[in-house]
Amino acid sequence: MSSEATPNPAVTPAAKRRWKILYAEDVRELREVARMALSLDGHAFDCALDGKLALERIKADPLAFDLVLTDHHMPNMNGLQLVEELRAMNYPGKIVVFSSDLRQSIHDAYVVFKVDRILPKPIFPSELRRVLAEL
């Protein structure tokens, strides 16, 4: 019996990418679940309490994050407004939207801004890991 580990075919080079993530979410518990899951996977992870604060962070250093995760419903600036601003400034990273409100009109508005993924809440860590591996 060999002492070498058998490669896992489900783990691809894309799955091993380490993202620099900014998560815009106003619910503390959701931020903490995402932080724990993604930090354990080796991703650099930071949070903003709403879209306005997330936008300020990205404007201060557009290359600090290569992935923005955002909720749709947030105070001060919602996810759609954040995405619109990111696209207006030609943000070079990926954008993934989470929402418990995925009415067709909201979904279509995000599609116009060419977000990379739109996911319904709740998001389980295993689903988020799969999406990150596919990006």
C-alpha cells in the first residue's frame, strides 16, 4: 500500500484559487458564517455592513479584492446600487449576488450589469465553495 495520497478528482486547480473577498451584508450572523467557512478554505475575507461601505472600500483600493459578494437588501445602498457603481468604475473583479428576493425584475437588473452569479438565500457553505471553484 502506497503512502502517497490519492488525488481527489473533484479538486481542480480552480478550486484551489485563493480569493480576496469583500462581503457586503447587513446581517451579522450571515457575515460570520461566511467568514468562518471561507477563511478556513484559505480565502482572505473582509466584510462591509452595507453597499455604501463596500463601495468606499473598493474605491479606496480597486485591486484589494478580486471578488465581491453582496446581499441585495441592505440599508444605505442595496446590492443592485452597489453593482451599478462597481460596473460604472470598471471594477475588474468578480461579483456574486445573494438575495432572498429574486423577483424577475430584480434578477433581470442584475443580468444587465453582468454579475457573475445570482444565488438565492440561504447560501450553504458547500454551495458557495462550488460557486467559487467554478468562477
